Amino acid sequence: MSALAEGRWGPIVVAALAAIVVAVLGAAMTTLGPWYAGLRVPSWKPPDWAFGPVWTVIFTLTAVSGVLAWNAAPPGPERSWLLLAFAVNGVLNVAWSGLFFRLRRPDWALVEVVALWLSVAVLVAVVGRHSGLGAWLLVPYLAWVGVAGCLNWSIVRMNGPF
């Protein structure tokens, strides 16, 4: 494989694999069993079937955003900051599912979702330094985590204490 081909495909492969790992780990932490079914939820909660397609679109847009920013950023510290911002966001994304579904602690997840939302906002800023389109591709992620935060808050309010 030529150096040119490696340079073009490397970021795409890394972004795709990272998105898949975060999605799989998050899905593995998500259990919609009797505990979840027993929670009181607000009437505006999206149907459970919608979460998979929405997250698929968000992870795809996030991976594309990462590739655009990586390709536009100069080698060195700028790229390191990009990787760090995406890595922190991925960890926080998975952690929310673990707190909410595995540990059954929506109250702890409510605190964590603030950090997750802030990490997406940081991604928008860091990516935006290098790719305006990449930053815009993250806006649905920011909005969805905002909706998730409101839903999380409603569930805590309607079902607490945990």
C-alpha cells in the first residue's frame, strides 16, 4: 500500500473502528429489562426503537467529523488534542449507559450527562478550529445529548430516589 493510500484511509479506518467500539460498548451496557420497563417516563420520550437509528446516524456523523478535522489539522499537538477530545467523549458516552442501565443509577447518570454534553461541546469547538463542516456535523449529537439530559432529569424526578 502506498503512503498516500495509507494517509487517506488511516483516519477513516480509525474513526470507523472507534465509532463501532463506542457503539458496541454502549449497546452492551444498555439493558431494557424489567427495571427499565418499570420506570415512569415523560409522554414526550422517543420510542425505544428510535434510539438505535438515531445513535447510528450520530456515530456516523461523528466519525466523518473526526476524519474531516484530522485531515485538516496540522500534524502534532493539534491532532493530539483532537484524539484526546474524541477519546474522552467516547469514554463518557459509554459511561452514561453503564451508570443508567447497568448500575441502575439515573441520578448518577444525570450528573454524568452534563460532562458528556460538555465533551460534545468541546468536540464542536476543537473540530471547528479545523473544519467548519465537521463542527456542524456534531450539532445533532449535541442536541441529542441535550434531549437525553432532559429525559434523564425527568426520569430522576419521576422515579427517585435511587
